[in-house]
Amino acid sequence: MGYKIKDIRESLGLTQEQLAEKSGVSRTIISGLENGTDRATTTKTLLKIASALGTTVDQFFLP
């Protein structure tokens, strides 16, 4: 899942810091999800990230 967040973020030209500001989710959490060190998070957090990226949560889980 995290690699998809990173792929989408990078395709939009956003840094982790910019995504954090846009989503209201800390950069530490975003970094942890992208790097696989944080494997569990809330649906609310994923919804905030997806909204900031202009996508839906289900996109994070597609191959």
C-alpha cells in the first residue's frame, strides 16, 4: 500500500512535507507508510491522504 501512496505523491510532484500539509497527516506517518515501517493506520488517516492526492483509498490497494 505504501509504495502506491509514494507513486501517486511523486507523480503529482509533491514532497512528503507538502502532502503532510495538504492532508493534515504528519510527515512521520506518511514516511512510515511509504517505507513500510508503519504497517497499520486508521481509515481516517488513509481518507485524508487519498483526498489530498485527489484519489480514493482503494487505489492504494490496487496492484
